[in-house]
Amino acid sequence: MRTSIPQIFEEVEKQTNKQDKIKVLRSYDNQILRAVLEINFLESYVLHLPEGAPPYKRVEQTPDGYSETNLYTEFRRIYIWLDPSSTLSKTRKEQLWIQMLEGLHWKEADLMNKVKDKKLTDLYKSVTYDLVYEAFPGMLPLKEKAKPAKKETKKDPLVH
């Protein structure tokens, strides 16, 4: 059985130092893991759905690996929500999203709702932009550091 994306992130969370976290990410490197990370961290990827988790049947009793489907299978349909020129109505896109969530294990569904909103780090604190940037060089662009605001010097209104 293939290790699920949430299981990979849970293993990253268990590591105590950055190098071990990177090692875990690299050891499970695959196309779906990278796609999930890109959608979450790259502004150019937008899932055209409302923010937040939609109302759906979340079954927490299902053990890992025993849900109807998984992200490795369902990810082939991600284009439905990525394509802004899709002819599907907003309502239909939302229905398809809910159907996908209901087929996934609840941890994968939670993960996808966070990724959709670019809030993966809310769920897995260790999985940050910087960690992913270091684990997979070239996948994410170098993030510019915020420049400190220039101190404004007040000019004396009487001096010209």
C-alpha cells in the first residue's frame, strides 16, 4: 500500500530537525506530493472554489487505505478546479469537489480543503515554504524577503 500524502506530512511533523524533515519529503518524492505542494505554495495555481470546507459527509471511522479512493487516483481530475475557462458551472465544480472529498479518506479531504485555500501549514506546521524550497530545489521560486520599511524623517515645515 502506498503511503498517503497526509501520512507523509505526519512523518515530517514527527521529525525533530530540519534535515530529517527534508529527508522524509525527499524519500517520498512523487508527482502527486509535488503537485499538492505547488498548488498550496504557488500563487499561480488557484482552485476555483469557495474558501473553507464545504458541507460533506466526513467519515472518521474509515482506517487509512480503506476509503473508496485516494489522492493518487483522484488527482487526475484536479484540472476541473484549476482551469478558469472551464465550461462547468460553479455549482457543478463544487458538487464534483464534494464528491471527491466524500470518496477520499477524511485526512486527505482535510488536506485538500487546506491546500485549496493555501493553508497547508495550518494543518502541518512543519511543511513550510522554506522547507519545501530546500527539499525540492527549483520547484518553488526564491521568496523575496520583505524589505524593512524606510524610516520617514519628518521635515520641519518651517525649513524650505
